[in-house]
Amino acid sequence: MHRWKHSRPGNVDVIGTPAVAHGPHPLSMVYGGGGVFGIGYCVGVAHGLAAGGIDVSSAPALGTSAGSWAASVVALGLAYEDVAAMEAPAVPCRHRGVLADAARTLFGEATHPLVSVSAVYVRGRRRHILDGGHYPLADLVAASSAVPGLLPPHRVDGRLYVDGGMWSATSVDAAADAQEVIVVAPLAGARMGAVGRAAELLLLRELRAWRERHPCRRITLIRPNRDIAAHAGANPMTLFDADRARAVYPLALEQGIHWAERLLTTAA
């Protein structure tokens, strides 16, 4: 299989030639983690941005954990109804391949050059950015979503991986130069409780570092508003509740539309 690799700062290796790791681009998308809730949120925001006139489907996308699913759904042009119909594995689950099997019901053996995902290489304890143009998306989302203790690691090209969110909720620091980067972060913000406050501190640090490297570019953070955050609940396990994710999607869709209007107005 494909073993092209080059290293970048921050304990991250780029495996293959993912579009999001090379620039410049007019727009890059970064989707963060957050369980099934995060999939519903990220896909909803992305579909809302598209409905509002921002062409997210043609932009390189970097996904982490739930965000890897969203990046794949958007790139392949799938509807949220397709995602909602998928039978997600219950957690915790220790059966190897269970995530990839579920993902194949949605993505089949599709690859896509605009998709890349973040996952943590177990043996090397380094973050890898994996190229969706060279590996099946089903395998990549399984690797990026394998939460330790809840879901088993997944093997890609002979390497065993766990959830990319163990290193960073979004891995925005691995996104390359683009005129505009939109970061969709399901778990960030005080409205998401203690986890959200901690995630936001790390994320804001990554955003500052990105701005320092690309001072003439624009990076935008989108995170849950009050109504959306209320669906997350206080127990982290509710992030894997498919019913909550279905309830979040239309609210995220509306939020995405509003953000599209705001971004286009600012650009004009």
C-alpha cells in the first residue's frame, strides 16, 4: 500500500499527499470530534454553509473523529438521512472492525482526494494525517474515531490507530495555507461544559498559532450555540446518542446558513 510520509512540526506525520496539507487553497474545512452528536452537528453546519452559498463540497477537508465522518459525507455528497439511517455500534464495543463495517454501509470502498483525517499511530504515539485519496474512507473514519476504552483501534496500511481527538479535537494546526479556513468544533465553548472549556482553550491556542503562520489569511471558528449545546447533555456518553444527533442536525443546518450570510457579508 501507500507509505509516502513526511513530517511536520507538532508531532504530526503526513501519510500520502492529502490536499488539505498543501496550499494555498481558496477555502479549507476542518471538522472536529464529538461522537455521533458531532457528526450530526458538523454535517448540519456544512450543509447550512453550502445552502448559504459557500461551496464546502469542493474544499479540501481535514476531519478528526466525528469530523472525519462529516468530511467524508460532504465530499461524497451524501444527505444526512443517509447518515441517520446507518446503524452505529453501541459503545463500549471491543469487536475489531465494527466501526469500519458500519462505515462501509455508508461509504462502501470510496476514496476521495479532498478528504484527510487525523488519527494517532499507536506504536509511534504520533499523529498522522491520512490521505483519503489513497485509503478507503471507511477505514480512515474507523481509525480516526477509535476512542480508547470505548472502541477498538483500527489498522490502516499495517499501522494500528486510535482516535485523532486524543491529540487534538480538530488538528487545525495541520491544515495548510488557505485564503480562508473554517473550523467546525462540536465540543468547543463554555456552553459545552467543562469539556468544552478545556477543548476551547487548546483550540484557541492552535488558532493563534495558525494565524501567526498565515497572517494574511482568515480562519473562522464555528461552535454550538445555546440551543444546540443543550442537546449534548452533561454525561459524555450522550454524545453517542443517535436521537440527540438527529435533533441537532436541523439546528446546526440553520446555524450554518446564518454563518454563511455573515461570512459572505464580511468578504463583500
